[in-house]
Amino acid sequence: MENTEEIRKKIARLINERGLNYAQVSLAIGKNIAYIQQFIKNGSPRRLGEVERHKLAQILRVDEQELTDLPLKSSGGANAVNAEVLSLVIENIENWLNNRNATMSPHDKAELIRLIYMKIYNEPMDTALSKVRDFIDIYDEFKKVN
């Protein structure tokens, strides 16, 4: 599986091969004109959101899995990853950090993602979103105390 930097390079190449530009693609996926350029050049956001990734895959005529380093298809079973819920957790943590101009070590961020994901991976999406935000608020309060 490719890493996020390789994926950004692939997306840039595919956009160029299709005769498109970053602004066109950004608008086509429903984002501001600079969204794809910021994603490719600055790595922000780190990963495309689920909706944006799906739309981009359609525009570039590639399998959606090619546009992410997270597993989207699984064979099921006890160790299957719910990619939609995992993306939700990661996106909300990234937004929380960005809104506070905060940073977190990769290890701490991975641990927070793991802890929250383990609590909500079987929840319906609407419940999962609410619980993710609750857990982030709890974590935020905990960090203020410690």
C-alpha cells in the first residue's frame, strides 16, 4: 500500500494526464479552488475525506483504494477495519488539532485514534460522529488538567 506522499504524487500525475488542473478538480469535488493544490503541495489535509476521495476517484477514473493509504475493502472478520469510521476519527482529530493550532506527536495521535476507534467501530455513523466528538472533548479536558 502506498504512503500519503506517493498518493499525492499519483493524484498530481493523474490530474495532469487527464488534462485537468488543480482548480478544476477542486471545484468538481465541491471544494474551494485551492483545495487540491494545498492537498498535493502542502499535504493538507493529510488524507482526503471520504466524500472527496470518492468524487476524485470518479473524476480520475481510478479505484478509490488507489487514493488512500487506509484499507477500504476488507474480507470481514474480527480484524476488519471499518474505514468509514476510521476516517471519521482521523478527520475529527485533525480538525480538532487545526482549530487549536495544536500539535501532537505521531505516537500520541496514533494512540488517540486507536482508543477512540476501538470504542466506536461498530456504531452507526451518526452515533459514531457524536461519540468521536465527545471523546475528543474528554481528551481535551484531560490535557488541560494534566
